Amino acid sequence: MFPNDIEHLTSHRSFMNVPTRRGANEAPALACVIGIPFDCGTHPFRVGSREGPDAIRRQSHLLRPFFVDAAGAHANAVDFLRLIDLGNVNCHPGEIEKSYPLIESAIDAIIAASAVPISMGGDGAVTLPQLRAVAKHHPDFVVLHIDAHTDTYAIEGFNTATTFTRAAEEKLLDVERSFHVGARGTTFMDGVLGFGRSLGYNVIPFSEFDADPRACIERIRQRIGTRPVYLCFDMDIFDPSCAPGVCTPEWGGLNAKEGLALLRALAGLNFVAFDVNTVSPAQDIGETTAFLAATVMHECCALAAQTPRLAATRHAS
């Protein structure tokens, strides 16, 4: 079934012009890009992150495969990973009951083929079905959620505000070793940080991270250890001055240099899945946010290449 025959995918121009399949006589892909063009369609005036994957792909063609400063990693992580782009899940925007099984099935197939999924949304609601797929293969996994919002609210239903509430209720992950990092700005209800903590999550608000990033990263590393890690990276962690095209912008976030440095500081964790979401092209300026998201995804490729199990394949080859 994998990698060329996953159901419910649409055709596309690939991320960074990587191949869309591996040949019959070629070694299999170690990682796969996949687009998830879904949003709930319920935001009062910022609907459009369903268009995020295509915008990210367009801007990815500005990227080149070699890192000038590989920081001990592969200079060309894309080549090492034998990266392919599987296209977009054929979602039904606004229809969770139809879309979630399709998303879960696609991510499940990638992981079953021993590859790392690197997905691009879509709004924050696309994360829950991906967590369900990861849980089938890594029952002890943890989440590292980097976002201006916790997406862990004490409300009913399935939407961008309840992704990690439902994940905790479904016991998909080890909440006590999982982190929400970066919450800031305003929200529509009180007590969201406390509620996240009451479910067992480690919550590091932006003010705490900003005061001492190095100490926070060390705390994350110590707590997570060698556990399988799902990295959920919401583009609104960046300040709107460098990432205006997001669903729910909040002033006072990371600049591009700081955000990319944060990603590089996570090298060596046992990543098993990556999820970059919330690019909303309708509100973007010159596809600046899409270009930054493509760069984040390229950094995720570098992180995947540095996971201990994949680094071992480099030494064995």
C-alpha cells in the first residue's frame, strides 16, 4: 500500500521538488511529506488554512537542499532521508467526521512503512487524527507542542481548541511527559493554563520560555528523555511581523531567528512524527508565512535525520 498507493491522496507539485515515489529497486523513504488541507471553517473571519499545504509547497521551491551550517547533522537531510512527497489527503474541509479517518489512515500507512511523517496543515484540528495514528505504533509517545495557544480547553466537541483535551481523554499519549510551550496573548476563556496542567500536561507559557530558553529546553530534554516524540509546531508561535498569515495571530512571539534556533536546539530527541500547521494564505503577505513554514519543515527534516535510530543507519551504511 505504501508509498505509492495510499488511498485518498490528491496530485501535486512536490515539496522542494523531491520525488513523489521511490522506484522498485530503490531503498525506501525514511521520511515522507504529506499535506492535510483541512480547516474547521468556524473562525469568524480567518478561514483558509485548508490552502496551507499548497502555499508551503510553492514557497519550498526557494529552499535549497544543503545547510550551510549543518551543526553536526547531515548537510543534505532531504537526501539522507530519501524524502518523498505523497501529496495531500483528500480532506473535506469543515467535515470532521469524514476527514479525520482519512487523515488517520494516511499517517498510519506512513508509520507502518517505517517512515517518519512530516505533515503540513491545515488548522490545529488536524493534529488529533495524527495523534491517533501515532498511538497505534508508539503507545508510550509524548507530544512537544509549540504554539501560542494550548489547544487544551475545557469545552466540548472537536475543534482547534480541544485537540489535546480530547487526546488526553482518549489516553493517546503520556501527558505527564508532554509539553505545551509558548502560550501568550489573549484567549476567549479564563484558566486555560491551569486546565492544561490539571490534565497532566507540562505547560511553559511564553513569558517563562522567553526569560530563559536554554533552561526550558533542558527541562524538556530531561523530562522527555528517550521517549518517542511527536512535534506539533503551530506557526503562530512566531510574531505576526514575520508570520502574518496564521489563523490566530498573537503579538509578542518569536522572530524567525529565534524560532529556527529553538528547533535546532531540539536535535537528538527521538522524533517519530512532525506536524507543522496553521498557515492561512488568505491572510499572508507575499506568502512570507508559507516560506517560513517551508523552512520549518526543512528544519524538521534535519531533526528527523538526527534521531538516534536514523543516525545509526548513517553509521551502518
